[in-house]
Amino acid sequence: MATRLCSYGLLSPDAVMRTYRDSDDSFEWESDGEAEPSSAPALRNMDAAGPSTLDPNGRANGEAPPNSLVEGYVGMGFTREMVMKGIKEIGHSDSNALLELLLTYKALGDEAAGNCSTSGLISQSVEDDDDFDFENWDGDDDADGREPNSDGSGHEDFLQEMSEDNKIKSLVNMGFAEDEANRAITRCGVDAALCVLVDSIYASQAAGNCSYMNLSEYEVTDRGFDSFGVRKKARLMEESKKKMKHYGSGAQGSRSPLDGNHGELMPLPNPMVGFNLPTGRLRSVTRSLPKQAIGPPYFYYENMARSPKSVWKEISRSLYDIEPEFVDSKYFCAAARERGYVHNLPIEKRSPLRPLPPKTIFEAFPHYKKWWPTWDHREQLNCFETRVASPNQIKQIECALARSSNPPPLTIQKYVMDQCREWNLVWVGKNKVAPLEQDEMEYLHGFPRNHTRGVANTKRYKCLGDSFQVDTVGYHLSVLKDMYPNGVNVLSLFTGIGGGEVALHRLGIHMKTVISVEISEDNRRILRGWWDQTQTGTLIEIADMKSLTNDRIASFIGRFGRFDLVIGGLEGEQPALFYHYCRILKAVKSATARI
């Protein structure tokens, strides 16, 4: 789970699946397999006819599309009318292109989908929570929609062949400021397609102008372009312009064309302590869940707290309008980590993990106190990034201090402290700072020592920066211990390095079976290594989220029994993956109800 917001709305689903955990400077494409044989993805039919053989009713060679295929997309939250509209336009032989088109319909609204309904991912019938009013968030139903990028490198793509001046002019005409357009071209390169530049600007707005990775690093396939074609692309771009005018974004470029409030961050509680803390210093709250959200199965979903309002609105609506629990991990350990959790777990009778973790830097690492300057007043570290400071940045800090008096001038102090806070640098000598070691990050995250050892150092930092904070998650999951004295069956989505599994283990909850879905081969290897040393239950690892079909879920339930917990999380705006989470949760609940 990356610590920076990334907008994947314009990437193909396959590109999203390849990149959702691979975003640092040293990133490599990985080709991941599965730990066990898997069935073919439910949404792919390699023998189906393409759009060239569709009849006027959207049927291939006069045959209706398979009902299971339509139901698969309906299970992901699209209406049947929308699915049939998409199949009629481009056929169903390319599942990636079809999913992109459906996401486009959802982004552009009724006009693009032929007046199809775009009411949400899961039909809602819930009780209102008097203490939680999403209507005051000023978000629209399609606020977080983006026009999917159905091609990235086709030689016929006029959007990519445009000159730099024309691209800037086009972006300005679409409502973006000229300086935003110039910054996007600087980040992504002059050869980047216009849709990639638009996505880069969206991501910058959503992230509050904080730094994030270069979107030109992402691979964008041209398969979707073959399905949509140049005219389709031009028409969808024109539809997005109309949508921009509808929301009144104008030419000032201060708002996203598809949603005037898209970049506005979620207002967060202060202090960010969730519904209660182990100390009991603050009054606990009570909440009521809608009937259809009451577990089991219990579900637990994490996302970055400082995501746009529209993102949290969509997450909550899709998960039964449950109020997010916003927690900063600085109340559980010596490092901050602001996250929101949407779950249906009980919130009474929670208990912290033992032993209690250190709450300050010197409690965690007392040996650093020797060199710590009096003008560095930090007591806790900031949220961990997936990267660390470069040797050149460290050298610049040391040179600035070496040329200064003791104590250094306030301007030098401010420069050094800004760098130390941004990169979580600690003092290891006179005027000498360094990043935390990987085992120190493991300790602060609540993992056992050497949990990530065995992969490259850069990847260790990355996977730790993406992981759960174990003590925080363990506090929330602690309610399961008395409920399941004989152990639990867990469906773990976007598992990472196993933060949820480590939390359950430290709570003393036996994991009878864990079905883990994780794309990164390194992460799967880390989890498998830990599991083989500590667990006696069954671990099944799956690389491809799409291969976890509804039938396969039902098969697992028939084989191992009901899933007691469905746990996972993503960072920022990743709609295609979030649809899969909702689809899988819905399939689990449906299969469980049939038992």
C-alpha cells in the first residue's frame, strides 16, 4: 500500500495490476505466477467474437454473450444495462477494453453510457447514521470517475503525436492551468500521450501537490486502443470536456474537470484516535451497522486517510455506508501513519498487542540519543515512505552542518529538520544523519526481526513502507480472539508482506486457512517464509486477482469452510482494484449465505 496518492483511473486494468505496488525509483517489472494452479479469469473469453462480428443487438454471430460473463461485471458494481451497452459497442473478447469502457461510462455519467444508471458499486439499503453525514462532503456520485486510458503507445494515436505547444493548448482548453500543463509535461516527458498528462495533473491535484512518482514509468498497453479506435478516443475526450463544463471548472484549472471537489482532502478528526484507544483516555464511541453489513464474515479495508473526499465517499458507499475509523499510528508506536479503516468488526472489548511497543524515538532506539542535537525536538518519526534519502542528500546535510557554527544558524536548522522529517533521518554521529535500517523499520511496524530479509534492500524499504502497522491493526482485530477460540479462515486481499497475518499471530489467533492474493513475487516469498516458520495452517497464495472468480471462492468455502475475515487495503484512487475487492466480498457473502 503506497504512501503516495497515485491516480490509476486512466490505466488499463492489467497495467494497474502490474503497478499498484511497484512505484519507487528502482522499480522493476515482475512476472508473477501463482503458488497453485488457477482457473482462467472469469471475465475473459478468448473464443468470443469481437465487435466486427456483432449483430445490431450486440450478439456475436447472433449469439447472446454468456450470462456468467455479464453477471461477473454486474458483480463488480456495473448495471446490467451498462454492461450490455458496452458489449454492444466493442464486444466481449477483450475483457480489459470492456472494463475500461465500463469505467469510462461510470466516469462520464449517463450521457456516455446511453442513460445507463451509474448509481454505485453495490445496491444500497442502509440505515442512516446520525453522526455521519456524507452528504455534507460535497461530492458527486461520479466525482472520482476518470476517463480510462484505452491506449498508450499506438502509432495512430494522434493524442501522443501532438506537439508540445498543442498539448499545452489542449490541456488549457480542457480547463487546466498552463503551469499545471507545463509541470505535467516536465514530469512525464514531451512524448507522453495527452491522456497520461491529464492523469498526471489529476494525481497532482488529488495529492495536494505533494511529490509522487513519474507516471511515465508506467507501462500503458495499446490493446484497449485497438478496441476503441481513434474516433472512440476523440469522442470520449469530448465527453469529458462537456462534463468539465457541467461542473463549472472553467479555464482556471483549480478543479478537476470531472468533479469540482475531487482534489479536496477528507476533513480528519483531531486527534486522530479512531473510535477508542487502548489507554482509555478518551471516551469510547458507539455505532450501529446496517443489517446487511453485520458479520460474519467480517471485513476490514484500509486506505490513506488524506485521500480526497470523493474517494472516501465511494469507499464508504460501496461498503454499506460504514463510517471510516481514522487512526494515526503514532498513538500505537513511535511513528506516525494516518490511515482510515472501513470495517464491520465490533469496537468494544478491544485489547492491544503485547508487549506494548515503544512510543518515542528514544524508547525504541536509545543509542541514538548520544548524537541527537538539542535543536532536534522530534519525539516520533513521520510516516514511512517507500524510499529513503539518497547518499547525495545525506552529503548535502553533512556539508551544510560542517560549514556552520554550533549550534547552526536557524536557517540551517530549518533546512536540516525539513530533510530529517521528510526522510525520517536519525543522528548516528557528529553532524551525521542516516536513514533507519530495515530491521529498525520492521521493529517500528510491529514485524519480527529479519521479516523482510532475503530481498534487495530497496525492495525491503518499499514493502515495509506499503505495509500495515501491525500494532494498530492488531488492536482492531483483537475482538476476534474470544469469538473464534478454535481459529479463523482468512481471505487476505492485497496481502503485502502479511501485516494482517502477523497481527493475528501475535494476538494468539490460530489461522486455520489463509487464501492470500498478492501480485508481488517478493512479498509472496516473504509471507511464505514467515508462514513456514511460525504456522501450522494452510496457506494458498494467488498472484492474479482476476483469477479469484466467484466459482473459485465458492470452491474454497466448500473445501475449508466459511471465511471469518476478509482483510485488505489499497492506497489512494485505484478503482479497478477496489471493484475487485467489492466483487470478492460480495461473492463471499453470497456463497456463505448458501451454506
